[in-house]
Amino acid sequence: MLSDKNKNITPAGIIVTETNNRIIPATRRPDGSLRKERRVRPGFIPQEDIAIYKNRFVAKKEHTEHNKRNENNENNENNGISSQNN
């Protein structure tokens, strides 16, 4: 198994080592046996690691809505109103 020092983990659970090798770590099956570590081919990007496409209008709308919510929460906290009461 891999050591825990200096490794990055992708959303799909793939570990990127210091030498940029990509490995799926060993796992334990329900019956107690172990699955071996598996190397991932260079250039392979699993479905979980691919970002969902959003066109610029949707992204801008979400960004402005997020900013408005943050402003409202800050205003409520400054006025002594908790955001849970809204």
C-alpha cells in the first residue's frame, strides 16, 4: 500500500503520487479479501473528475445569486439578525 505522505487524491479516489503516477488504492471486499492497487494510464480522466459544463449565462447567474446571499447574511449579522430566522 502507499504511504500517506505527499499524495493528492482526485474526486474519483485516484491517488497522484510524487512521481505523478496515478494509482487506485487497494480496497477490501465485503468477504475480507483485498483488491490490488491498480495503475491508471496516463491521460485517462475518469467521469467523476470531469467538471460539469455550464454556459456563461448560467455561471454568471449562480455567481450573482451567491454574492447576494452572502451580502444578505452579512447585513443580517451586522444588524443582529441571525440568518436562521429568514
